[in-house]
Amino acid sequence: MDFNVMTNQNFIWASMFWGAVGGGYLLYGWRQRAAIPLAGGAAMTAASFILPALWMSLVAAAIMVAVWWLCRQGY
């Protein structure tokens, strides 16, 4: 990835926000021994390091919907 994209203000704010949300999912999944939120939190945290701001936000929102849907289905 280009270094200029990594120092972009949008990337930094999106990474901080989605990393914090992913960390919350990760902590919740760890404490409750729930595999789906744990995996979702790990994926969201990893996405906050790798993807540009727009894609990071889209992927993180999709992960949140997937975690909600899977938990709703009883997994």
C-alpha cells in the first residue's frame, strides 16, 4: 500500500474507529466464549490495518451485519 494513503487523515480516523469497534467485538467474544463475535472482531481489527478508509468502512459494516445475522440464526 502507498505510504501517502496510510498517512491520510481519513484512513487514520476510520482505522481508529473500526479498530475500536473490532476490539470491542473481540473482547466480548473472548469473555463470553462466543466464537462468532470473536472471529468478527479479529477480522474487523485486521481490516483496520490493511484496507483503505472507504473499503475498511464497507467491510467492517458487512462484518457487523454478518455477526448480527449469524448470532440471530443461533450460531
